[in-house]
Amino acid sequence: MTSNRFDLRGKVAIVTGGNGGIGLGLAHGLADAGASIAVVGRNEAKSAAAVADLKERGVKAIAVSTDVTDKAAVAAMIDGVVREFGRIDILINNAGMSIRKPPHELELDEWNKVIDTNLTSAFVCSKLAYPALKASGNGKVINIGSMMSIFGASFATAYAASKGGIVQYTRACANAWAPDNIQVNAILPGWIDTDLTRGARQQVAGLHERVLARTPAGRWGEIDDFAGIAVFLASPASNFVTGTAIPVDGGFSVMA
Ligand code: NDP
């Protein structure tokens, strides 16, 4: 039985990129704690499968087909969620992608695509959700960073810039919205087995073995490793926690 402090029954969450990977792992946690969930993504088949999965956990779930880089589409998505559920309490800015090239090879349009998807979308979603989050009385924003919020990598040119930026954006929002009792935090995933990193493992020779050797836990993360932190950061249990960036990385970031 979930204690009241972690209870999300009656709360409404938006999870961008919630139709697979880490976003779905985060959504699993929220659903198991009782939240209604709007899954936001572009791939409608993936979103339909995620909604069916979440409904099986006994909560309400809807898919809202949205490209988070399209401001008008995000505005329509936020309005649609409020129309459907009457409120927004939790926003998880998780949608993300990477284009793996060193700085001297990355083109400007590629840079813009990564920054728009990983960073600017969080700004747009948060700004447009802010009135509803404020009205909630205890709003929660969770932004997804990365080990690239801390470290660099030759192939992570725009990706590292976007993930460093999202931590600083988190801190700005935490300050701005504390008077509204909205907490804003970031999660920094380590290396997690998802479509994104399956692509990276194909492109970057030796990556799989290097991650295993470098991660004290001795394994890649799984999507449900994010269920617990989602509940904590989305629930009243974290009401005095704001502006943080919490690694969920099997110790990757503390390995000397
Ligand atoms: P996935 O590729 O599995 O998931 C990415 C999600 O983002 C998909 O659900 C995708 O939905 C959605 N998405 C991407 N672009 C858009 C867009 N323009 N509009 C709407 N939705 C979009 O990757 P992960 O689960 O691995 O990644 C999730 C987050 O975690 C990302 O921010 C990533 O940077 C971060 N991360 C991942 C790590 C890992 O090891 N896997 C490590 C550190 C951070 P759709 O396909 O329907 O568009």
C-alpha cells in the first residue's frame, strides 16, 4: 500500500516521449502510484501500445500525438489535456534525440534539431503548462538530462549542450516557480537500454563494453529503474526538493 506521501491518485501527468524507453519507465511509476497520464509522442502505434500498457495498471491514460518542436502543436496538446482531465499536476519533459557527430562535422540544421527537441521543447511545454501547474497548487516539473549534463563526449556536440542547458533551465524555473509551490527537478540517466542507445551502440564501436566496465552497478539501466524517482519527484514526498539534478546511473557519475 502506497503511503499518502507518495500517492498520486487524482493527479494528472504529461510525459513527453512517454510512449517508449525512459519515458515509459517514468510513466509506469506514475501509473502505479495512481496518476492519470497523457502520453505525448509522434509515433501513434507506439503511443497506443503505451496507453494500453498504462491502462492495464488501472489508471486513465490517453495518447496525444504531438511534435514537441512545434509550438502550436504543444499549445493544442496542453489545452487538450486540460479539457480531458481538468488539470495538470505533473509535467515530465523527456522527449529527446541525438545526432552523433564531432563539432567540426555537425551542420547547423542538425544542431538546431537536437537543441529544439531536447531543450527548447522543455521551455515551450513548461511555459504553456505553467498556468495549469500553478492552479494545481503543488505542480511538479521533471526534466530529463543525461550524463552529458556533466561530462562531454566527442560525438555529443549538440546533445551535451542541450543536456547541460536543461540543468541550468531547471534551476531557473525552480527559483521562479517556488512561490507557486511548483518544484522543478532534473533526472540525469546513466546508460539505459532503449532505442536511443541501441542506435548509439551500433554507431560507436566498443560502447557497450565501455559502459559495462565504467558503471559500478555492472549493468545497463532498464526503463523501470526510473519508476521510483518519478514517483518521488512527482509526489508531495519531494515538496522541499527543487532545482536538483539527480543521477540515476548505477554509480556512473561517481566512478573515479
Ligand atoms: P527513446 O528513443 O526510446 O525515446 C525518445 C522518446 O522521445 C520517444 O518516445 C519519442 O517518441 C520522443 N520524441 C523524440 N522526438 C520527439 C518530438 N520531436 N516530439 C515528440 N516526441 C519526441 O530514447 P530514451 O528513452 O533513451 O530517451 C528518453 C530521454 O532520456 C531523452 O531525453 C534522452 O536524451 C534521455 N537520456 C537517455 C539515456 C539513455 O541511456 N537511454 C541516457 C541519458 C538521457 P516518438 O518516437 O513517438 O516521436
